[in-house]
Amino acid sequence: MAAKDLDIKIEQGKNFKLTVTVREYGVVKNLTGFEGRMQIRSSPGGALHASLTNVEITIPAPVNGQVVINIPAATTGAYTWRLGVYDLEVFNTGTGEVIGVLKGFASLDAEVTV
């Protein structure tokens, strides 16, 4: 299953939340036993801007295939990068299965009111 393309914009100093449902061949994927991870980099293999793990990426209802990215305002407020690329994966350490969920460009919309 190929990751879906989706460009994201994160507002600096604001909460960022995105919920996505993982499907395999049109059928909701049961994500029991899976965890999520995501990185934002300057370019593929480039400088790391952000690394998100199971603190910011949760799978609240695994049988529904939902993955939630939730980056708090305190974290986005500390971001200084402006443009990058990202990918979001879910993985099962027990089986070794890795599924690409989303990928694309990431931009940071600089905060004006601080």
C-alpha cells in the first residue's frame, strides 16, 4: 500500500491536529498492535526538523484504522523551520509490518501574535 500524498501546513504556536483512516484496498485496516511515527526533514534524508512518536501520534481505536497526529501549541511554537517534507508511518513491532500512511510537503506558517 502506497502512502497518500497530502501537503500539510502547521501554524506556529497553534495546536495541529489531523485524523486519518488507514485503508488497505478500500477496506479499513485493523491497527491493533501498531504504533505511529513521523518525521519532518528539510529534504528526503536531509536535516531533521521534527520527529513525532507515540506521544504526538496515537491510534485511539485500532479496529477503526484511525491515526491521530496531535502536536501541541508549545511544540509548534518552538519550531523555527519553514519548509520541509514529511512522511507518516504506522508499524507493528511484533510482525515487522510497516505501512506508509501519508507523505508530502510540510510548511510552517510563522506566528505573528506572540
